[in-house]
Amino acid sequence: MKSPQMEKTRLDKVTVEAITALAQGIESRIEKLGKPEVSFPVRSLSNVRYDPKKGFFEIGKGRSVRALTVNTAKTFAQTLKMMALSRELVLTSDFATKRDAYYQSKNWGEAMFDEQAESDMVMDDIEAMFSVEGVSREQLRYIPDEHGGAVAGELIVNDTDLETGKVERIDCTKFGSGAYSIPSLVEHLTFETKAKFILCIETGGMFQRLQSHKFWQKTHCILVSMAGVPTRATRRFVRRLSDQHKLPVYAFVDCDPYGISNIYRTLKVGSGNAAHINRFFCVPQASFLGVTPADIVDYKLPTHPLKDVDVKRAKDALKNDPFFKIHKSWARAMEQLIKMGVRAEQQALARWGLNYVIDEYLPRKLKATAAFLP
Amino acid sequence: MKSPQMEKTRLDKVTVEAITALAQGIESRIEKLGKPEVSFPVRSLSNVRYDPKKGFFEIGKGRSVRALTVNTAKTFAQTLKMMALSRELVLTSDFATKRDAYYQSKNWGEAMFDEQAESDMVMDDIEAMFSVEGVSREQLRYIPDEHGGAVAGELIVNDTDLETGKVERIDCTKFGSGAYSIPSLVEHLTFETKAKFILCIETGGMFQRLQSHKFWQKTHCILVSMAGVPTRATRRFVRRLSDQHKLPVYAFVDCDPYGISNIYRTLKVGSGNAAHINRFFCVPQASFLGVTPADIVDYKLPTHPLKDVDVKRAKDALKNDPFFKIHKSWARAMEQLIKMGVRAEQQALARWGLNYVIDEYLPRKLKATAAFLP
């Protein structure tokens, strides 16, 4: 395995080269007195492919081209300034949020952004442009304003200090009832682990239960608190960790259309309108531990009626979502849920005792991982 | 200083005694053939006092009494069952979320809750009842479903393991670009620190900048990411840490009515409709580092126009909020903001360079803490 420092250096080199190559292309075009242009992948559901073997929603071959004209001059300049800022961030080992970039532009003279919506759009363009080169926004050193989730269990995270280059070894078994909070930028992290799987948990309450009772010690795993739909940093963290150590990822969420089609589907294959970045953020190796519609029956769980919005979400998924079209077992499960007309929370297992989930439910499930929904 | 283990034992003893005393009061009343009753503080703004010397919105003397009648029999029984569950949780070193408690009730026969709204209400009653005895909901071992914020800097957290009693020493200088994620329950934590202050930060992006550049090392402080209005766990964590080590707390939030009157005001004095718990959650030692309305002028910050909802929020605060009525300097600052008609984000400082906040703004501010808004 490469050292964390080497890995960081390699990624940064790839990134700077991609930026330089793009800028040189524009320069040489200008020198030949041609109109410079940049091309972006078209970002819409119509330009999305889903191949279960690849495991995520992929961007298609559709491209749109922005040539330099009188009308596009400002945006074109802003795109180049934003690329230059990215290069500077990599070279100075720094990073910026979307907002930082917007405020930075106040020093760009006529290329200044008037609204953050404009700078966000240019950043999305750049992200899409470089995604084709295999370079993510995080590698360009633009970070989300939101943190990642919390992590506990049999994992050591190696994190290289921005300024000193010193590597900090963070042992996630040593956080007591607390946890390791995933940073906004995870590209430079490397991992040491002997864990057997990663368990991604929807609610903070359930995570706290499993963490406080050191569930990871009994089962040799890594717990991740998603707190709803996982942030970019959380998804990327799980993906990199799972890739590096060939770890299966099991999702443990509420049994309702939101838990299944928003939280789990986003974790596993990404989202439709951000297909150009799914390759970095999806976790194709994820499978669904529960709570399943069958669990509601098998474990006699207390339920709530499905709301209209739940039913609509489920029917939409069955009709339009390639994930449910391709995975027949998921389509059947979703249909079963609609027919039952109820939903169940993961904490409903507390009906049988607060720690039933630890003593009975999870061990039983983990004996038959092959039966998990895909 | 008491050892973490002793402190935990002491708190648990106080809690169990408070529960037992209340239950015995009811029992002896029944034995005298009287109607048992429980009394709760009235929870409304009309029953709130604000004394700046005490430093938080306090619950007044108004009480309502629930006597056992045919109509209240079920709720009365549920209240007692919930108290009994709390006692069991303390004795078994466990905890439960509101949802856990609701699902547990499914085994309570006729005292079962039909809706979670009912069990939430009974839990709020119990919380209010015991708050008068100085016992918080967290001491009763009912925990919020949400996590706390993230922490980094010159702090060691001592956390006692639920099951083994072993104390884990968590060094918050050793997390690289990541951080310590505050657990849902913080009552059992103790702290070692030589830091000079606690800096509570509104956005994840700004926290990440200060953490990645180890701002805490240069200034000897502890960074806390609030990510908007701080959760109960975050507020309680900051309060206990500040109390134990007599540390000043500085808030660094956006300059807008939401940042000032929701995030900061809630951190410092608590909220109006939860006055019975503010004594546990407020951080009266907090003061306001920035961004202030004056900073917008002094640092020529890029701004956004105030929205109608911002103006309404600010005017409401000036008219109805005891905090702004008592602190004239805050009323003046808020009036200035309304007059300027703009708001500024903390990240607007990036206008002067991404790390201007670290190199110039914060050091300058920290030289004149006496000038902070109260």
C-alpha cells in the first residue's frame, strides 16, 4: 500500500496536470486564432446509464460545448479564474468552500461574481468537466460546507497534516461514547482495519446505542452514522474505505420509501441529477440489511400508516427509477410495502427490549448476508 | 477534582433518589386514601424570568397540578411507567431516545402509548417535573436522537465506558483534519484542558478551515462546530466544559438576525418555550465575537440584502425578546443591522484572502474581548 503522503502527492499531481492540460488546450487554440471552447457532460436524467455490474448511475456521452463569444466572455473568464484558484489551492495545500470561492471572486475585477448562484453554477460546470478526467471536486479542493457523519469501531484513519505533512493516526476504537467526525475533505485519508464490514446507520439514536454498547467489538465492524441522507463527505469516506479494504457495506435504515429510495439508493448508486459525480460518491458494494418490509411481519414491529407522500414516493420510484426497474427484488419489496400501507422505524425493534437490536436482530441478520436486498 | 467515575455515580444517585422520592410521595398519598397528584412548572413565555446576572431565561413559579382522576388515569400511569423506565436505565447504565421509550411502551399493556406525540408529551412533563429538582432529561437517561457538534483543539475528554467502567482519554488535538463528534449524552464526561477559551462556530466550512490550519494551536483554544442552532448535546457539552474550567465562550456566527437571535441567543440564554431546561443548556458565559454589524463596515464585507423574514425576525426580537430589551447594546446593534438593510456571512471575510480570518480578523478580535457584545 502507498503511504498516505505519497497518495496525496499523486492525487494532487493528477489534478494539477488535468487543470494545466485544459488551460493549455485553450491557450493553443487562441494562438491558432481559433475560438477557445470547453465541453461539459450534459447533466440530466436523459444522459444517465445504469449498469448493475458497474453499480452506479453513470453519466452518458452527451456533451455541451461553451465557446468564447461576446455573450459568454464573462462566464468563460470566471471558469478559468476558478480553475486557477483550484490550482493554487492544490499547490498551497489549502481548500475552499463554494462560499469562499464566491467571496474570493470579489478581487477578480470584472470577472467578479454578482451572486453566489453564478459561482455555484460555474463550480458545477468545472466539477462536471473534470469528472470526465476522473478528478472530483474534492480533488480540485472545493469542499462542501457540511461535515460528514460520525464513525466508530475497528478502524484507524491516517490523516496527513496540511502544513507539517505529519501523519496523525486516529484510532476509532478510542472515542468512548463519542465518535470520529468525518472531515469535509477525505481524499487524503488512508485506512488501517481488520474489520469485516461497514454498518451505515440512519439515525443518531441507533448509532449511539450500537456505539455505547460497543457493538463493533462483538462483530468486528465499523459503524457510520449517516443522520439521514449521507453527506458527500460521508459517502466518499465509506466508498474509499470500502474500496481500499474490500469491505462489504450494510445499510440499516427505517423501512419506508424515504429510507429505501432516498437514503439507501443514494448511498449505493448515487442520484439521478448528479450522475457526473456518482462515480466518486456511490457505494456499489452496499447491500440492505434492514429494516425490510418482511421484517415488519417477521418481527411484529409497531408501525405507522404510510403517508400520501410516502406512497407517491414509492410509486414514482417503481415507475421512473432505473434502480427499481433493474432490481426486481426491490420492486417486489416496494410493492409489498405499498400493499401493507405501513412503515416502521429502525427503533421499533425496541418493542422487544432496548438492546434486542444488538442481542437478536443484528446477529441474526448478519448470519445471512447473502439474503440482503441488493 | 472528582474522578469521572465518581462524578457519574454521584449524578446517578441524585437521579434515582429524585425518582424514588417522587414515587414515594405518590404512594404515601394513596395509603392515606388521598388522590395522588404530580405538579409541573407551567411552560410558557408568561412564566419566564430573565435576570442577566443569572444569565438565562428561567422558569417562573407557575405550576400546574395533575391529580389522578378517571380522565387522567392512563396518562398518570404512563408518567409513572416512564419514571420507572428511567430508574431502570440509570441502574443498568443504559439510555433511551424518545422513540425507544415510545416503542418500549408497547409492552406496557393498557398503559401503552398509541402515538409518539403522547409519549413525547409525557416525557416533556417528566423533564419539567424533575428540572425543578435540578435533574435534567439527560440525567434521567433520555437522550436526543440527534448528535452533537464536532470538537477540535486543546482538550482531553474523559469518557467512562458504560459496561466496563474503563475511562477512555480522548485527545482532541490528535484528529488531523477530522474532529471529535459529541455523543448524545454528555453528563458523564469530564475534561482536562489548558485552553484559554472556547470558540463556537456556526458553519462547518469555517470550522474546517480553523481546524485544518490548527488555529487552536496558535491561540490555545477549543473549536466547536455548531452547524447552525446547536443541538442540546452541543450546548450542554460547552456549558459543562466552560463551567468546569472557567473558560470564556466566544461565538462566531453570521451577521444576520438568525445568527444573532436564534443561534447566539439560544446558545447563551436558551429559548423561551423551553425555559424549564435552560438552566442545564444555556451558556451564560458566552459573548459575541462576530460577525457584528460594525464589522460589515470596518472590514468592508460583501453583503446580501436582508430578506423580509430577516427584518421581521429582527423586529420581533426587539419588541418581544427580554434578551434584547435588557441588553441595550444588542438592541442598538440589531437596529443598526435593520437600518443597513444587509447581512454578511462569516465566510465573507474570504474577500480578503481565504486565511484572512486566521491571520488578521480573529487575532485582532481576540485582543479586545472586553469589547464583545454581551
